[in-house]
Amino acid sequence: MESAGVGWIAAIIIGGVAGWLAEMFMKSNQGVLMNVILGIVGAIIANAILSVFGIMLGGWLGYLIAGFIGACILIAIGRLIRR
């Protein structure tokens, strides 16, 4: 079973990197585990949103980009909820 064209271990690694990049970009402090979760869930959400517009991202780079975008969205939503 694979996620977005990459294996599960790769998804965890790429999700962690995507979450960490989003954390740096959004000036947030989430922690390593939360970065991985944000990156993976963010990639799933971003891929779903992009597919509505006919944009499909695949492979490692696509998963990283989608994870970054999705994690940034999730961090922004988290900030709105906390306010």
C-alpha cells in the first residue's frame, strides 16, 4: 500500500521534512512528531484540494510540495482556532 506514489517509510520521512519546512516558513514551533503528522496529513489534504482543480502531484517532489502546502494550511487553521 502506497501513499501519493511513495512508500510509507518515504512518506514519513518526506512528511517530516515538509512539516519542518512549513514550521520554519510559518514561524511555528510544533516538534518533530507534529511536523511528521502535519506533513503527511497536509499532503493528503493538499492533494485532495489540488485534484479538484485537475492538478496532480506525484512522486517524492510532488509529495514534498503538497505536504508543505497542506502543513502550512493546517498551521494557519490551528492558529485561527486557538484565537
